[in-house]
Amino acid sequence: MWASVVVGLLARPWARRVAALALLALAIALFILTLRRSAERAGRAAERLETLERNDAIHRQMLDAAARRPRSRDDLLDRLRDGGF
């Protein structure tokens, strides 16, 4: 029964036009929502990359500091006497 009502409505030209416009509006809305989701995903990836770069820079600074450290107590005393810190 419902099928005949739907078929009867879609037989009219104005109803077909309304259905086409509704489908077009739905497609545009889905496209915009997909763009929004992909932009959010790209934003999260950029934030992750920024955090990774910051952590790598900190790690590099720690490695540089460890490479410059005094090797023995005598080296430490020499640096303290020379005012190297």
C-alpha cells in the first residue's frame, strides 16, 4: 500500500523535482561533513607532528648536554675552577 502511494507521488513532475533537490541537499551535506572530519583528522596529525618535533628537540638537547659533561671528578674540578659552568 505504501509503495503505491510513493510511486503515485513520484509520478508527478514536481514531486520528482523535490526528491532530486532533497537528494542533492543530502549529498552536499554529507560532502561538507566529510570535509570537516578530514580537516579534524589533519589537525590532529599536525598537532602530533608538532609534539614529536618538540620532544625530539628536547631529546637532542639532553644528548648534547650529556656529550659535554665532565668525564671524571678531576675534569669536574677543573671546570669548576675555570668557571666553565
